[in-house]
Amino acid sequence: MGTITWVGIVVIVAIAAFIIGGFVTKKQFKQDKLEQQVEQANNALEQYRQDVADHLASTSKLVSKMKDNYEQLLNHVDETNKLLLADKKQHASEPFFSKETTEQLQASLQERQSDRSSADAQPADYVVGTSGLFEGNNPASKQQKVS
């Protein structure tokens, strides 16, 4: 075989190697891009999991705090209720008015009942003497009497 044949074979092999290398390189680039995308997706998934875990931990703390606040509120209401009931029992024996005021009110009620002994009695007038139109010193009332 001659030199030209060897040179032709080397050129053909070189062209075939170039074409095969191009395909392999393209596949390698595609595979590298896919690996990068997989890595990014895994990182995003891990970040999402961490965010969810943080959110659940925060929610757990808030629920625990809300539970504590609710328990404090219930304790406060129970204490207030006990104080009010104890205060009510303590003041039940004490009169609302003083002894003198109670006596005056009872005397006043007895006077009113004696004044209204019959069912046909008119309502009591609490003004002493004459007043208003019934006073008689009013010039308008004199004019009405004249006419």
C-alpha cells in the first residue's frame, strides 16, 4: 500500500473521529445540562422542605403560645368568678342602705299607703300649696277666669 492510501485512510479516520466526537460532545453537553437541572431541582426541593419544616415549627410555637394564653385567660376568669361569688356571699348580709335611710323609707311608704287607703283616691300632689296655673297670681289665669 502506498503512501497515498495511508494518507486517505488517515483523513477518513480523522473525519469519522471528528463527526463521532461532535456527537459525543453534544450528548455530553445535554447530559451536563440535565444534571444541572436535576441538581437545581433537588436544591429547590430541599429548600422547599426546609421552608415547610420552618413553617410547621413556627406554627407549633404559635399554637403552644395560644394554648398558654387561653389557659391564662381561663384561670383569670375562674379567679374572677371565685372573687365575685365570694364577694356576693360576703355582702349578702349587708343591707344596701344604712339603717336610718331604711327606716325613713319605710316610714315614707307607710305614710303613702295611709294617704291612698281607697282605690278611688287621686294621685298625690307633692307640691305644698298652689303652683302653676292653680296659683292664682298669674294675670293670664285671671283673664281666663273673666272671659
